[in-house]
Amino acid sequence: MRYIVYILIFVFVFSCKNESVNKLESVDLENEVVEIDKPIEVSEIHNFETLSAQKLSEYFDLLKLKSQHPDFEEDIVAQLKGYASEPIFSFKINDDFEIKNIRSMGEQIKKADTLSKLQFMFDIDSKFVKMKDSVFAYISSKTIVVDGKELKSNKVRFSRE
């Protein structure tokens, strides 16, 4: 009878000990941070059409914001100058205007080693007006070095010509 009690105590102690070790390991795994170096795909960096369409949408959103909040006009105009040196749209943008179907027209034209030109067509919709318009995007690219790594920097500016 004694042997059975000793065997049960032995099994009980070691089964509890194993359970606590497993719990500790699982907690350590949950809190462990794993860093994975994901290589940046070239298509993510060089997709000028997507970048230009996004910047055109941001430009249009800033114009809407300017009409909604005239008290911030000075700051918004400063941001708009980063997108275009002169106003792209000759009409006043209201709250109900929306830009849709931004698409590139034709091929990208290489103006210089670091400058490309791309034409975009888009639709402007509102309650009263539906129209199509186009604008040129000038994409300037340069290589910069950050922490010893070479990165490609792209800047987009818009113009009517």
C-alpha cells in the first residue's frame, strides 16, 4: 500500500511540475517579439501611377478641406503649393464635389534621368456638375542614403501642361 501512495505522489508531483513548465514556455512564446526582415519589392517603390493617383486624391481632399474650413486656409494653401505651383482647377470646389476614376492616359514620358511625366484623366461629380478633366503629373526621383541604405525618394507635382 505504501508503494502505491509513493507512486501516486511521485506521479502527482511530476505531472504538476511538467504543467507549470509548459505554462511558462507558452507565456514566453506569447511575449516574444520576432523581427522579420521583409525585402521591399521593387514594384512597391516604382509604381508611379498609384503614387500619382494617391497624391492627386490628396490634393483634391485639401481643396475640399479649404472650402469647409476657411479659418485654416493659410496652412492649407501652403500644403497645396507642395502639390502644384499654380491652381490646377479653375472652379471653386464645394463639399459635394467628388473625384472619381483616376486613371493614367498613355505611357510615362521620361523628361530627364530623374524626371518623368504622366497624364491623368479623372471624373468630377457633384449634385449639379459631372465633368471629365485631365492633369499632368511630374514625378521626380532621387536616391537618398539613410543609415547606410540607399532608398528611392519620389516627389509628385501637378500641372496643366
